[in-house]
Amino acid sequence: MKKKTAISVTEAARNFAECVNLVRYRNFTFVLLKNGSPVARLSPPEEKVCRGSDLAEVLARVKLSREEAVAWNRDLKRARKSLRMPASKWE
């Protein structure tokens, strides 16, 4: 089970070894806050994140037929309507 916790940068600094152990052995992710705003994340290295640039790079190599491209565009528009942006860019 993955656990995500928001902590201050000061708290992370004071308990850095404990935070690293929780990340490594218990699969925790820490969102580090500075003045209440997220500034960094401490997470396991195997955590996969797909960014828009990653997707664009893969799609640039894919050759779609006209029908597939139309279906992809339709599905993408439908997905965008159903997705909500997270309250924080760190979530």
C-alpha cells in the first residue's frame, strides 16, 4: 500500500533518515512543504510518472491509420471531459 504524507521541509530535515527509511521500506511518498506550499517530493525510485512530453515522444513514433487517428482524437476528447485536475500539482 502506498502512503502519501505532506510534511514541512524543516520536519523532513530533522527526520531525514526516518523519512528515507519509510520511503524505502514502507513505500511512503512525502510531499515537502515550504510555507505551506508543495516544493518537492521524496518517493521510491520505481514510482512511474508519465508526463505529457513522454506521451508526445511515444506518439511521435506511432503511425496511425486515418481511422485510428480519428478514434484516438475522439477518445482523447472524451477522456479530457471526464478527468479533473488535482487540487495540487503534487497529487
